[in-house]
Amino acid sequence: MKSEAGYDAPIESYKDGRKVYYRYSDPEFSILKTPLNPAELT
């Protein structure tokens, strides 16, 4: 999720004790809604 490819995903993290959780800061965001670029089509 936090890779360089990243899909421009709005990622936020929050801690709960010693654990860290990641989620989209925009609950409506989905990488499946992102259109493919020309390089991904081939």
C-alpha cells in the first residue's frame, strides 16, 4: 500500500498499543476504480 507504485492511495496509519494499522483515509477510495495507464494495458 505504501509502495512507490502506490496508486496515489490516500493511506493513513494509526496505532493501537504496539500495533499499527493502515487504512484509506478516504473510505470511498478503491484502487479498482483507478483507470489503467497505457503501459498497464500491454
